[in-house]
Amino acid sequence: MSHYTLPPSVAEDFASFKESHADFMAGKLDALTFKTIRVPFGIYEQRESDTYMVRVKLAGGILTPAQLHSLALLAEHYAKPHLHVTTRGGVQLHYAKLQDLPQIIQALHEMGLTGRGGGGNTVRNITADPYAGIAPDEAFDVTPCALSLTTKMLETKDSYSLPRKFKIAFSGSSEDRGGATYIDVGFIAKIHEGVRGFRLFVAGGMGAKSRLGSAFIDFLPQEEIFLFSQAIKQVFDQHGNRKNKHAARLRFLIEELGEGQFRELVFKEVQALRDQGGWEIKLEEAFEAIPLESDEIPPLNQEQKLWWNRFVIPQKQKGYYSAKVPLKLGDLESEHAKSLAQALQGFKYGKESIRFGSDQNLYLRNLQADELLSLYPLIQELSGQSSRARILGDMVACTGAATCQLGITRPRGAVVAIEKELQKANIDLDALQGFRIHLSGCPNSCGKHAIADLGFFGKVNREGGHPYPAYNVLVGAIIQEDSTRFAKKIAEVSAYALPLFVTEVLKLWLHAKPHYANFAAWVDQEGEAQIIHLASSYAKIPSFEEDKNPYFDYGSEEIFSLKGRGVGECSAGMYDLIEADKKALKEALEGGDEEENLAKIRLLASRMLLITKGEEARDERSVLQAFRRLFVEGGLIDSSFAPLLEGRPRIELKALGEAVIALYGTMDNSLKFAKEQPKEAPLAPTSSSSSAHRFKDYQGVACPMNFVKTKMDLAQMQSGEILEILLDEGAPIENVPKSVANEGHLILGQTKEGKGWRVRIQKR
């Protein structure tokens, strides 16, 4: 069994997709409706207008050489000529054109693959240990389970309309190389009294609020993997949060219900499924290479020895070997993919020789030593990382702001810069084999920063009113059954300083390494304090006038901004700016009582929350006046603080700073504070069409302030009422409607009007 089976329902869904695609091309279907249809097929719009990414499901990261060759040809014909390996072991085609999408999907189906369930609120690609079937420490090969469960989930209709995405993973041993302990549904292989089965973990996941999976069942026979996966999915479908996408994953549901009630609901669904039947799953025999009598390795030169020691391991089947082929940033050029596929097809077990891993790398398997050695020149050609220390090829990064509409920073550019810095540093990189460095462009964790030894996720900071790219720093994850823990967020650094910061952290670790079992142990004992101290010297940047370089992100030739960011951009930018001032304010509050520091507290405390009122004060005087008017006279801050807003700074300003931080803690998602009462009636409209209840002209108002003002307008309106706003061309029209829609409001229309755009919004 080389891959999953496409059930008839996938072809039926594709027929419906083609009709919708034709309607969209003809202007009969709006963009938002078409988006809800294409995304569950794994098709996402990229930042560049009219270009799309197509995600391909590869259960367990498995595909045959023939499929690899066909994918490479497909990329050459319809997209950018390379394959991008994802952090779930799938493949993405980039820069596909709208008109070609049906042909791409058709071609995928003809090669036995699909993008169905590759995106949206669906059952996503099922992952597995990349060494499944060849690892000496595994209980048994989990490959047939991953493939069969994929087939069952593809044919189950409710797999495509869930509250949020739903992820499943398989591991063959307690080393948890498949990531079962931190995912929605995770299986770790066990053998109990001669019976194959799994320990089941549920409701784990990474993101803004990460959660480790809960141990749910100690032993589940392998024949019941669909039964319980489906039961858990149905509980999620029936009880998950469909109103707030930021609290919609399974991990939020189990916290809301409590593990006891969640368990009751799951077992109720299990019994119902048993009663109705159809839950049984067909598991084929796993493929296994027939062991050889000899495992002798041919003579190797020095260069080959170094490569062999870094990337090749013996399989549990005597005489066969597996080689890790590191792909820079997960990219495999189509030309190289075709050459590799052709070479593998000539080997004895070539059909069973390819896996892609969640670390975005290629794993070759079931190769005899001479076969593997014959591939050495090709491997060197397709992977420049194969001639370097493993840590360089093991770095994981999502695409970030380069193409993703949610990205804040550009992790791929940062990885290139980190690699350059490490290569010129005086460090024994081979001593760092197995060290995990992961980067994400936003809190969503596509780069899996929470399971890294050293992890980062992007954020926006501000210096003197200018935004600049930065990263939160996380350290010390452990991946191991019963011991898994996420990396801890401890600091932040500017993106510009990231390469130097990483290099210095690794120097500290190498110095301490002989005295500790692993990086996490060092972090717990003394490393965390050392890294925090180090980060403090890399967090600050010079003013924009002194040096503009820190205001560029790696891999970009434009000054950093959130332009082009999609859903949630304005909101994310707003909160980042508040958090930046809050952080600076807290630091000032811990400082001394000298006049300069007290003046800083006054400015930061007064400015921190002005953006929530749609106020954009440019200088200190304007900030203090606006704060007095909106917060002191507005009754949100005690009037006793009013005298502190003028004259020489006084020690009592520290109490004002604490009061502002406390007030922020009471703010809800509509930007209202606990002391505020919602207004009863909306204001009368001005200069709008007769059907709008309110009109505002926000031309000339930049992001995120235009979004904040729009959000405040909507907060004063009744459900179902219409707001019309005017926005500028460029970032405002590209981002404000998306951010408003992300809040749950309905965008009724966008029409060009002069040099700007008129947007009609219906309040939810």
C-alpha cells in the first residue's frame, strides 16, 4: 500500500468545484463564496494578486517516485517550477493561476493524490513518523493506519465543515517523532498482550494558546482508530465554537467542557457509531524490505564519510539504509525532483523509498548501501545543505509574509541570514546535531516554534512611531511521551539582530553542553537567565533617522509594514502597538525615580490606549491632551491623576502607569473597557446612500487607525444596521474589509469611487 485511496465522494466534490469555478470566472459567483469552496480543496490566494497556492495531501509524507515525477511536471506546467514541502509533510505548488485550478486538481486525482481537506475547517493531512517502518525503536509500523484513516476521513462528509481545522498524527514509539502528544488526535503505537494498538492523546495543539494533548485512552486496538477519531470529530462538530475562530480549535472545547464531560460525549458518540456500523477500517499489511545477509558499506572518501555520518542511518532491516536529504526552506526544484524520481524507479524497492517529514525535509529509505552511494552526486546537486552541518538544514520556517496573507515577518529570509552568520562564526556546528530552530511569521505556529529548542514567532514593534519587524523568543521544548512540554516564551529581539542573537545563544549552549543532558535541562538550570540577558542587548534598535536597516525585514527590499497582510492584519497591528507601549511602560515602572524616567512613564501611559479611541496623536503635548480628554475626563482613569499630566514629572506617575495597565486588562474584543456602558443609539448618517445607517469618510486615515475607527463605529450600532465607509486605495482597502469580516461582520460590497473605495458593512 503506497498511498491512500481516493473515494468516489472526492470526484463528486470536484465536479461541484468545477461548476463553482466556472461561475466565478464568469462573474456569477462572488469572491467570498468561491473562497469557501476552494479553500477546503487546499487552494489559498497568495499575496500577489491573482496567484494561488495549491496544497497536496501526502498522508504520512508518502508518495511514490512516479507521483514525485508527475508533481514536478505539474509544477513546471502550471506553477512555479519547484515543490515546497510543508510542516505537515505535504507538498505545495505556488503561483498557480486562477484559470488553471481545475486542471491542476484533475491532474492530482489522476496520479492518486488530492488537495481535498488541504485547507480550511477540515480534517487536514495526517502525519506520521518519517522513520515509520524502519525505526528500531518502534512498536510496529504505523504507516497502514495513517493511510487507511486518511481514506476513511476523505469519504466522510463531515470532514469538510468543522468549526476549525482538525489534525491527526501517528508515532511509532515514545520518542514521538510524529508529534502525537501535541495535536488534536494523536496515536502512539503500543503492543498489549500481543495485540497492536495505540495510546490515544486528544485536544493538543499549537498557536496563540497552545495546549498539550491529554492522555485519553491507554490502549486502543488499531482497528478502532477511525471509530474514536470520528467520535471525537463529531463531538467537535456538534459543540465546537463556530462564532470565534480564535477560540474554535478542539483544545478550547475540552477546556470549556472539562475533560470529564468531554470524555462522556466522546464515548456516547462511540456507542452510537458502534450501533450504526460502518466504523470498521481495513488495514493492509505494512511493506517491509527483506533483510540482507550483509550490511557492509562500500569504501567512502572523506567527503562521503562526513555526509554518511551526518545524514545516513541503518534501518532495522539489515543491509538497508535511510538518508535524510535536507531541503533548504523545504524547497525542491522540479528538475531535481524528476532526476531523483527517475533514479529511484530503477532500484529494487524504489516504489517504497520516499517520505517527506514535518521538518520540511526529504527522507530516502529501503536503499542498499551501494544504491544510496550511487545517489550521492544527485543528492549533493539537489541539496546544498547535504554538504553542511545538519543544524543548518534542520531549521524550520513557514513562508511568512513573503506569500502568506497572515504573515507579519519573513522567517525564510531570516533563516538564510542565520545560516550565513553561523557559517562564518567560529562554532563546531556538528556538535549541534539534532538542535531544533523553528521560526513562524505570526503566532499561528505554522513553523512549529513551540516545539523547538530555540523558537521564534514574528511580531511588530515600534520605535519613535515607526514599526519594525521583531521576534518573540521561546526556549526549551521537550518532545517525548509523558514528558512533552512546549517551549517557553522568555524574551524578544529585533528581526535585524536575529542572526547574531542565535549565534550567541548557540555559543553559550556549546560552552555549557558537556555539563547537561540536553538543552532543556540547561535552560531550566541557568540558560533561561543567560538568554534573557543576551536578548536585552538585541531588542533595541536605533531610530529611523540614525539607521534604516533594522526597519527592513530579511528577504524584503521595502521598509517594513503590514501592507498586504490579510485577515486580522489591522487588529494584529493594533494589539502589537499597544503591547509594545505596555512592555516599555512596565520597564519604565521598574526603573528609578529620576525625572527623565518619570517623564517617559507619563508619555507611555498616556499614549498606550489612545489607539483604542481612534486617536492618533503625533507629539507629546497632543498625547497628553487626548489622554486627559478621553480617559480622565471620560471617567476611565481617576480624576486625581489629572494634575500629573502637566508640570514637572512626579513620583505619583508610577501609580498612573499601573492604573493604565490595569484598565487595559478590562478591555474586551470590541475595545470597550469594563467601566464603559455601550451607547444605546447610533449616530445619524451623513453623506451616505439612503440605505446606510451611518457613513464615515476615512480617506487619509492610515492602518490600523482606520480599522480602529470603523470598529468603534460598529460598536455603537445595532445588529443588522449598515455602515458605509470610504477608504483609500492600497493597504486600507486591501486590509480593513478583511479585518472587519474577521470580526464576524458582513461585507455587503466594495465599489470604486474616485480615488478611493466605498465599503458597505452590515453589523453582525
